[in-house]
Amino acid sequence: MTMKNISPSIISNFHGLRHEDPKKFLFKFEVLCRTYDYLIDPQKLKLFPKILKYGALKWFIGLGTHTIRTWDEMKKMFLEK
């Protein structure tokens, strides 16, 4: 799977802070993915943890390996948290 390089300066990070809107963040993430042709689940799932910081990244790491298999599962888990 070949993935285009995305400049870190255009990627918004999500920290898991109260003032951050997870729905708005996911919307922006999906727009970014479409812009760079990250259209399939493995691409999105590979990119997603790279934009999480602090508490949000800690939550993601706590999920364990192979617990999320699709992008829809990831979105659901993310929004539930």
C-alpha cells in the first residue's frame, strides 16, 4: 500500500481535551484523507494514530492490537470515548 506524504503542518492534532470537538475533528480528518487519496480503511487506520496526542494517544494505545479492523469501527470507538 503506497501512501502519499502529508506535510505535518497541515495535519490537525487531537489531544482529547474538553474544548475539542471529536465530530468536527473526524470531519476534517476525512477531508484530509480524501484530499490525499487515503480512501481505504488500512490507509486511514495507519494515519489516524499519528495525529493523536497526549490523552487521545494514550486511549488509542490502550485499545491493544487488532481490536479495530475497519474505519467505521474506529470512528464509533473514538466518538464513544
